[in-house]
Amino acid sequence: MHPILSKASLREPDTERLNTMLRVALTPLQYETVVAVYLHGHPQKEVAIDRGVSPASVCQLLQRAERRVGRYLGYL
């Protein structure tokens, strides 16, 4: 799990700010996947099965989402 998105590292007001930032920075599919994997702890394989795609597709989607968040925050 990415440390920035770690649920344990977030205080309640930070959770709302993170949610807002993710909704702005990511596509709807990226947002849903990031929330499912990073915040709810669902395995990537489970998310892939639910969506009818390969686990590699979920992994790539998460990598693109992480890059988008990094660009949005000015890190990349």
C-alpha cells in the first residue's frame, strides 16, 4: 500500500481532503479502483475479477492513477 494513501496515517479531516483531491485528480474508474485497493484493502486480483479484467490491467490502472496524483500534487 502506498504510504500517502495509507488509511492508518490519515486523520478524519485529512480523509475528506484526500477524497476530494482524488475525485478531482483521477478518472472515475481510477478513483473507484484506488479507493477499493488502497482505502478498503481489496486485493487487486479481486478487483480485477469484479471488473472482468486481468490483474495486470488493475496494476497498470493503479500506476497511472499514482502518476496522476503525483502530477496533481506537483511531485512529478
